[in-house]
Amino acid sequence: MGINHSVKFALGLLLAGIAFIADLFSGPGLYSYLLVGFSFILIAYSIRNTIMLAALASLPIGAGYFFHEDQSSTMLVTRILLLVVVWMGALFRIRPQGQPSEHTSFADLKRDNDETVSRLVQASKEIEVHKEERKVIENELLKGKRLHDAMAHHFPDGVICVVNKEMKYVLADGRGLKELGLSGSGLKGEHAALGTGDELKKAFGGENVSFEAIINHDAYTVNAVPIPDAQNEVNEILVVIRNITDRKKLENNLLKALEKEKELSLLKSQFVTMASHKFRTPLSTILSSVFLLENNTEADEAERKSYFDKIKRSVHNLTGLLNDFLSLGKLEEGKVKVAYGETDIKAFFNDFLQEIGSIKKAKQKIIFTYEGLTCIVMTDQLLLKNILMSLLSNAIEYSSFDAEIQLVVELRKDNLKIKVSDNGIGIPEDEQHQIFKRFYRGQNANNVEGTGLGLNIAKKYIRLLKGSIEFTSQVNKGTTFITNIPVVTLDILEKQI
């Protein structure tokens, strides 16, 4: 009998050893311990050998959890169930070999045996169910991870990232990595340079943070939200960075268009206000002069001439007013283009002086001086004429009836210089910085007809010709305007074309 028990014990040790080896080298090998549990039912061990084998099998089952790579809660539950199976098999073997009571029958022993087998089968099924549930959970987790990775990697116009309290990247991905000068593969552990960092730190306090930042010359919105852990502590935050450069450009363009629309609306309003006022005076002058000419038949030639001069000047003022508004409208709409044509500068100025001579005051004189070359240059005669008309009209209007006005023209190889000087009322020093503004007129010019548009338009025309204008002025001593316009020859124009 001793030999028989020794052989059975050796067989039990062999089964336990096989189960241990299978557990070490194969995941499903863990379930080999079921053989040890079932062996207690199939093999008649002694009580002492049964307890020893159960203890020896329990050690690797328990120790295997700490040496195995999988230390999940599911694995822990599985090993506990295996321990239950082994010891239930051992108890099955110990009980019938103990000292039976006088009421124990074979039927009772058989019933206990059937119950033990049923429990072992049920335990085995539960292990299989746990195994399937674990696979389902792992698959769902893997599916979720792939989905999240795909969402982050294809995030448009920006980056999704997680940042820890040390302001270092835990992860980062998105189509905007390259624009931010980042590389997703090696970002983990690098410092997150997003703004000053002070705004993001508020998110670690539980706040939802949103701000704009300029990164690599582009505009971005940065939104950060806290990520609480199991203890509801915020050690990491989710940061979403969106590139809004195109949107900002669109907003700026819309704002500019709105400002332009406001300017045009203001221009129309100012035109109506000014036209209603400025048209009244010259029209009244024309009507009164015509009335006096009709009814004052005894007026001498000099008196009649003064009436006609008033009519001419009023008509000129009305024409100038309309021309100013038409010119300003075309300039604002960008419809004025430079049309170069061959021009004899000296002849051009002589013809212009004859035209403007009809609008100067009775005893005023325009002293014209021409210096430099006498040649043909390429310029826009209409723009040049409008510039001269504006400068000389101001000199005529703001000078006394017998004043002298100086017009000096100097043509050099690469520059046309025009100088207009008068001895009129001048421009107050504290107002000189506003003289080129639209509709602006000096406080000392209220008694002189004008729109406040002439110099504004003249400066725009000079810029179209790539020239410049400057002036000096003293109250009651006069004003001098100097304009420099680059000379364009036919050869230069052909090269530009």
C-alpha cells in the first residue's frame, strides 16, 4: 500500500509540475491547474498526500500572478477561482476518507461527489466566461484607442495635445504639427511653448481656458480643459490649438470694407451738406450780377466788366466744386489710372497759364519762371493740370486782389520741380498737419469759398505720378508749395512696359 500511495503522490506531483510549466510559458496553460483539481476526484490519494498536493499546487497558482506579465484584475480573479477548484477537489478526497458517522450512507457520498463535480464544472465555465469578457473589453479598448488616435492625427488646421503640470507634452498629434514646428513622434517629455504658459496653468485649477496667440507669425486659438484623475485631481490638461490665420485675414478684410463703406457714406453725407451750402453763394452771385446787368443800363464798361468777372468766377467755383467731387469719387473707387503721353513741359505751362488767367482776381499777377531743360517727357497731362489747378487756385483765392503769385518750374534730367508761392493769409502752424485731410479748411479761411478737397485730391494725383509734395507757411505772410515728380522718358517707359 505504501508503494501504491507513493506512485499516486508522484503522479500528482507530475501533474502539478506540468501545470506550473504550462502556466509559465503559455497564457492558456494557466488552466492546466484544473487537472490537479480533477485528479483529487479521479485518484484515491491519502489524506496527507491530498493536503500536500493541494498546498504544492496552490503555491505556483498564487506566485504565478506576481511573475506573470498579465497582472490585471481579471487574471487575479481567475487564479483565485483555480485555487477554489483545487481545494474543493482536495476536500472531496479528504471527506469520504475521514471517519464516517453512523448516519453516512453511500447515497450521501455519491450526492456529495456529484455536487463537487458540478461545482468544478461551474467554476470552469465561469473562468471561460471571464476570459471571453476580458477579450471583449480588450477589443473595445483597442478599438477606442485606434479611433482616438485617428481623430487626433487627422485633426484639421491645428493640434490636439495633453500637457502635464510641468508644462511638458504627454502626447500631441494633428495636421498642424508641421506649421507649429513640432514632430509628434518625439514630443513626449518636451516643454510645451504655448503662449506665456500662465493662461494654461489656470486649467490645472479646474478652469476652462480660451485665448489667442501668435505662433510662428500665424494666429491660433488655444482652448484648454482639465482632465481629472480617479481622485478628481488635475495633473493633466487637454489642449486644442486651431489655426485661425485665414479667418483673421477675412475679418480684417471685412472690417476694412466696412470702414470703406462708412467713409463713402460719410463722403456722400458731407457732399450733400457742403453742396447745399457752397452752391448757394455762387448761384446767388450769378443771379445778382445778371440782374444788375439787365437793370443798370447806365453802367459804364468797367462796371459791366466787374459783373462779368463775378459771373465767371462763380461759374468757375461751381465747376471746381463739381470737379472736386467727381475726382474724389473716382479716386476712392480706384478708377483713376495714369495715362502717359508725350509732353513739351514749357509749352504745357504756357498754355495752362492762359487758361487760368481768366479766373485770377482783377489786378493779380502770376509770375512764371522756367528753368532747366527744354525737352519732351512722358507724363499724364490731365493729372498734372489738375495738380496745378489746385495749387494755383488756392494761391489766387487766399491772396489779395492785387497780389503777385510766383510759379517756378524746373526740369532736370530725372525730376520735374514745381514751386507755387503766394503772399496770402497763410496756414496757422497748429493746423498745418491737417491741411491735406479731406474737407479740412483752416479757421482763417471761413470767408473764402472752397471745399477743402483741392489739396487732398492734388496729393493723391501726385502719389499716382510717384511724386511728393511739401510746404511752408506763415500766417499773413504767405505759403509755398513744392512738388517733385520723377521724370519718365520714353525709353524708361518702354522698359517698364
